[in-house]
Amino acid sequence: MDPSFSNRYCIAGIGHTRYGALPDTSVENLHVQAIQQAVADAGLTKYDIDGVLCLAPVSNFQIGYAVKLSGLLGITPRILGALDQEGASIITLIGYAMMAIDAKQCSVAVISYADNPRSGSRAIYGAPRGTDGIFGWFGTPAAYAMIARAHMEEYGTRAEQLGSVVVACRKHAQLTEHAERHREFSMEQYLSQPMLVDPFRPADCALVSDGGAALIVTSLAHCQSLGIRDPIRILGIGQGHQPQDLSHRQKLTTSGAVASGRQAFAMAGLGTSDIDVAELYDCFSITVPITLEDYGFCDKGEGGPFVENGRIEIGGTLPVNTAGGLLAETGLPGPQLVIEAVRQMRGNCGERQIMDAKVALVSNQGGIMQTHSTLILGR
Amino acid sequence: MAIHDPHGIIVGNIEALYHPTPETLPFWEGCSHGQLWLPQCCECRTVLHPFDSTCSVCLGPTRKWIQASGDGRMITWVIYRRLYNPAFTLPYVVALIALSEGPHIISNLVDCSEATIKAGMPVRIVFDQLTDRIVLPRFRPHSILLEADTYDHSRQIL
Ligand SMILES: [Zn+2]
């Protein structure tokens, strides 16, 4: 996005439901609860919302979802819409909200997601991949495992390095009250897990979670009149995409993070050395080293060594996924990462707070590493 | 329908996973004759993935079918250690293969011990007749990689 958009918009409120198995609550209820929390967090009421932007439930995709949601909220927003970039949607929607506010189409937008694949159906995550089911090609983990294997073959990335990502996320989740995974999890435990789809073990894969999460986006100019106390400024935003099918990609080990990160850093006028904390879309362990490489935190292929020796743990040189990410906090497709970055910028993360953190980087990613969006926040 | 998979990967009914369409039928018919046929864009001559119904290079409206060598190289692979579908048996290898003609396709790697699989490894197609109707193209290691393009790509069946 053009640098003129930097430092003019903010995340004014965050909210989420409990995460995990929530069999007694409908997705609609989860969604409304999350939005209600975000609205209250911003010190607003639902009548302040004039933009409703969302991603429809991935496990139970529906048309007309933003209209339905507006009806559930009992409001008639000036703009609304559901966008489908799969797991990259939330950050992209933040960018589109900024454009809509700039165009004076709305002034306060809610961006939200809710789903219940854990209590409902998780069939989509194990479905035949395209027309190749006849080759036994099933499930999302296998598709990312193909990418992981390619990275291992090309750059010598090892199981212990994937495990370092898992162990870091699990450690951070232990410091996060609302996270789903609280038990200690060591490298030995990781390595002793039987393979699911080799080279992935179950611990390499995102949680499958019920829950809802929401964000309020507005302009800094609106904050004063709205009485918003602690806006977290949006410094940079970007997106980058690749062909949908693995078979149509010339390179499997590079992601849309290259283009997306370049845009976000350029918009913010910042570089990797300015980042104090990173919340990276870890739907599978391999995405963390690849995203770090593609953003330029290390050379291509050096993501494996980069994540070792506690470097991405709290107290390390670049703390990553400080609440546990998709691997340990909750499996929602992205909003929780933005929410954790906002909390880190507000400085109220308690035990897991990164001291003096002033700039946070967030990645969202969709499908089999085919869509990507990047957000840089500052306090 | 009874399944007799010579490589023992499939043991149950996979009819629900086999759905040739008018646009992919030449590929599957080729397999049943022990031949690999790929679509080629009539406009820009890009050799396409067997299941591509359009050319994403030039958006040309028509394809012809050319016979391919059946040779390729391993790009990457996974080994299933947990079943996703009861018609299969464990373990089995799903591979992404770069065909000599250009397209990358998903298939199985067979006749290969797990420890010897390598990215870049040359492979050659084998055709496994599973039922009267279903012949699956799979790949096995091939020590001598033939020079690509010794095939006559102008042969057409459509
Ligand atoms: Zn063409």
C-alpha cells in the first residue's frame, strides 16, 4: 500500500471467544461474541460500526456471509463484504478497510472470523486434493509436507529445526492463559512422535479449533472523536500470491511473503532490524523458516538454523508467535496473530511481554502457501 | 468392482476418486493403452498439466493431445504414515514429478525403498491396471535418464 497510508490508521479494538472445543455454541454466537468483545475493547457500541468485513467459515463456507453477520449484529453498515484469500484474508481485509475509510465509505470497520471445525466438520482438512485423490493425495498436512520436504532437500533443513518452531510455540502458549496447548513439550517429545505424513508429525500441524475473533479498524483522525484511548498504529501492509496448485509453481520453497513483505516494509519505511516481535502464520512448522527467509530476516535456506537455539523464543533475538500461534494458541486462520501483536504493542502481555517492543510484524497466509499478507504495527 | 493393485497401495473401492471428464478423458484413455498423453496449447504450444482445461499462459481456447515420454524427475514427496482413506494401505509415497515435457504432476513413487528417494532423482512411468476401467500412471526410479525430446510431440489423437 502507498506509504501515504502509513501511520494514519489503527487497530482500535480486539476481541475473541474462548478457543478449543466449544460444541455448545453456534458459529453465529461465537462470531457475535467476538465482535461484541472487540467493540467493547475499543470503548464503542455496535452502532459505531459502519463497515462489516469478514472471512466466511472455512469448514462450512457460505455465500452472503457478511450480510448474514450484519443481520446478527442488528446493524445496517454502509459497506460490507466477505473476502476469500483463505488464511491471508484478515490482514488483507485490514488493508481494504483502510482504503474504504480513506474513500469515506465508512469510518469504523469490524473485521472478523468464527468457525467450529473441531466440534463441527473438519472434513475439508482431510479431503482429496483436487483430482489427485486417486493417488492417495489427501489432506492439507501432506501438501505442506511436500513443501517441507523440498526445503529439507534443497537447503538441508532438519526435523530438529521444524521441532524448534513447535517447541517455541508450545513454550509461549504456556504463558498464555487463553491458549489451547498448556502442557510442556520438549524436543524429545517432538522427535518421538510418530509421523503423520512424513516429514510431518502431528505436532507440526495447526490445531483444529472452534472460536471467533474480531478487530476494529479506524483512522487515527477518528480516534479522538470516538474517544479511543490506545490505538495501535498500522505502519505497513502488503500482500503477495502464488499459483494455487503446487504443480503450477516453479519453486515450492519461496512464498508470497517476498512480495508481501517488500510492500509492507516499504510502506512502513522500516527494515527487518526494526522488528521487535513477529507473529508468523504457522499453520505448519515449515512456514516459519520460509516466511523468515522471504521477509529477509536471513538468507534463503537459512531459516532452519535461524529458528534454532531459542532465537525465536521469548528472550531470543526475534521472538516469534509469543502466544503460541496456530500450533499452540488456537488454530483460527490468522486473527489471533494480529490480536497478539496488538497486545504486545499495548504492552499488556504479562509474563510473555517483549520488553520495550515498539514494532510488531504479522503474517497471514492461505491455502497451500498460495496467498500471503503482511502487517506491521507500531505503538 | 474388485481391485488388483500390482503395487498394493489401493485395496478398496476408489470409484468415487476416479472421475474422468470430457476434458481429461484422453489422458485416462491414454493410460489404459499404456501411454502418457498431455494436452498442449494450440496457440502458444505450452505443454499443459493433464487436468488443465485452459492455457494459463496465453488463454488460448484449444488444446491438442501429444504423447509424452513418461520420463521425469522427482521434485518432492511425502510418505503417508496415517490413513486418510480406507481404500489405501500404508505406507505409500505421493510424489510431485517434473515431466520431461514440462508439466509437474502428482503421482505415486513405487518400487523404491524410502531411504533412497532423492529430489532430482530420474523416474519413469509405469501403468498399473487396477480394474477393467482404471489404469493409474505411477513412477519408479529410472537409472538412465533418457535425453528428453526424443519423442515425436506432433502425434495427435484429437
Ligand atoms: Zn497457450
